[in-house]
Amino acid sequence: MKRAILAFLLLAVLILFTACAAPPRLVVANWKDYGSDLPWAVEAFEKKTGVKVVHQYFNSEEELLAMVREGGIGKIDVILPNLAYVQPALRDDLLQPLDLQSLSHIKEIYPELLDLPDLQKDGRPYCVPWMWGSTSLAYNTEKVSGPVDSWSLLWDPQMRGKVGFFDDAPTAIMTAALYLGEDPYDPPLDRVKEALLDLKKNVKLYWSSADDWLKAFHTGAITAGNLWSGLAGTQMAQGDPIAFVIPKEGSVGWLDCWAIVKGTAHEDLAYQWIDYMISTDFQVRWAKDPERSSPAPANRTAHEMLPQEVARRIQSDPEALGHLFMQRDIPPETLQRWIELWQEVKASP
């Protein structure tokens, strides 16, 4: 009996010792193959902190919010929402306010990104900018005499049957509003619809993937359109005859940012993680990766350290920031109207 008790106590001590010896786990929710899960990045952070980084992946922003709502509180520590989904996350009380002074690299972030109202609630910050980009005007330089500085190129009658336009309701409506000189966040939908119907005469392809665009561009099916900045930069680096510009009317932009989930048991590690992700060292190394380079970094110092060819490839241009209208939270009823309008435009003869 005594031996059994002794064996039990020894087993309990062993289990306790093993549990104590196991490193803490920092659970990070992000898109797969999007920077934070690069082997060298994870290895460097784990070596520095002694923590075990575990990634949970999502396939849409809606899935990310559902993941946190439905069992993620207290289990997921850090997430990467797009700016357009920060306010929905705050309405669901999923995030905790941030002490930006705890981040040693915060002063390196572009102020125009850090001060975006949609990153805040009641004057308190909840997210830290990480990467940004745009969906802007692109055209074949062998077929269009440039330079071009206006969205009017896509509406030009000479572009009949030569335009590739991104198949996304918010992007389409915001772009048409900018072309018209209207507020892209609250445009007159009757004018926007008329403009999109007029544009349809020129549209050869409503594209939804990089493959769609590349095939149409390389076969000569399209000459111009609106395009993701990262894809445009990749084409430039590969020698394609393509120009990518932010028109004088402005363009649609996007921003991804880091946030700490409310109820995390690893707050200090979460801050260290965000500080590492926004650091100059990380953002420069990722941007220079020839196989899996980053979008444009939110770290201004990182941009300044990039070789010119790298900055051009990832479309890192600080001057563009002042001409971008970042995609942000759209009220559900407004979004539904936008989606219906876009479907009507595409379905029209």
C-alpha cells in the first residue's frame, strides 16, 4: 500500500515537473503563409522569448471573428484582422485596448496609419498597423501611351472590350465613386450604378483571382484595369510591360493590423510578438525575401531601408498613403445594398 502511494506521489511530481518545464504557448491567428509563420520568423521569436508559437489559420475575415467568438477567448492570444473588421470585432467585445508605450517600435509606424479612427474606440487604440496595399489603376505600357493619372482611362471609349475589373462590390463601388469625384464611403448610388453600367461597355473580364488577371493580361485580352498592388509589383519584377499608378482621384486601400484578444493569459508575450512583427528587422527581412516577400510595410523606417528595386516590387510608396481610401467597416444594410447594386450591374445586358 505504501509503495502504491509512493509511486502515485512520484508520478504526480513527474507530471507537475513536466508541466512546469513545458514552454508557454502563444496562439496566433493569421492567414496561412502570411509572414508571421515563416520558419525563420517563428524560430527567432521562440529563441528570444522561450515561448512556443502556435498558429491557427483562417480563410476569411468572417471566419476569424467567428473563431474568436466561438471558443477563442482565453485560447487565442493575438489576431491579425483587416481594418474593415476591427470595428465588428470591437462590437463583439473581442479585443483588449492596447498600451502603445509597451511597443518599442511603435514610433516607426506611419502616423497616418496609426491614427486611423477605425483602429480605435472611445479614443483608445486596439490595433497596430502591420502591412498595407491598394487596388489601383494598372495598364499595359506597350498598348497605352502614358503616363496616365486618372481612372478615366477605364471609361475611355478606346478601351472598349479591353478592361479587366476586380469582381468585388465594395471595391467596385468605391472606385466608381472616386472616378466621379464623390465620397467613396457614402456615394450617391444612382450615379455610381450609372457609371458602372457605362464602364461595363469596356469590360472584357470581371476577374477574381491573380490567375484570372495574369492569363488575360499575358494573352492580350485586357489592356488596363484595377489591380492589387502586390500583384502589379510582382509583374514589374518579372519584366511585364505594366504600369501601376495611384490616380489623382485616389484609390482603394487596405490595411492589416495586429490585435490582442481579450482575456489572453499571455499579455506580455502578446505585446512582445506584436513588437517583433512591426519591427524594422522583421519587416525588412520579409520584404527582401525573393520567394515570399511582403506587402508594403507599415514601418516607415523599414521602407527607408529597402533597396529601390524591392520597394518598387512590393509597391512600398509613402506618398501613396495620402491618396488612399482604406477599406473600413461597412454597416450590414449598406453592404447589402452595395452587393445588390453590383449584382445588378453584372447581370445587365
